[in-house]
Amino acid sequence: FAPPVKSFAAEGFPLIGGRVDYVDGRRVAAIVYKRRLHVINVFMWPAPAAAGDTPPLAASRNGYNLVSLAKSGVAYWLASDLNLDELRQLAGLM
């Protein structure tokens, strides 16, 4: 799996780095963006082909905001203490 990594510095979300991580026992790509002083982790992995694209869904847990979506065969989870409106803005750029 080669994650689709893009720079969104022009939109105010500079790319900081990336790593391999584990989510629910699955190896995933973890790409890190920043918005002012807020760090945003974007976890991504191949989405099931039958799932298709899904719109962003938002939630909050333990003081962090989460946005999940699927687009072009990739599942995304964004996690940050950034406010939901700006986190959704980044999700829309994915």
C-alpha cells in the first residue's frame, strides 16, 4: 500500500512527516500535518472495494476530535485537538 500523501501547505496544513503505525492490529500509514500549534494525525489504509466513497463522519473522544471517511479506495481517520470545522476542512482536501 502506497499512501496518497499530498502537501496542503498552501491551504494552511503543512506536511510534517509520516510513519507506519498500528490501528486495531492493522498496519497503517500515519501522515502528520500541522495547523498553527495543533498536530493532526491522518491514519490511512486500503478500504474494502465494495465500501465505495463515504462522506466525512465526525466524533469526539477524550478531548480529541475525529473525522473518518473513505475516498478512492482509501480509508482515512483524522485525529487532533484541532476544532472540528478545521479538521473537516482538511478531510475535504484528502
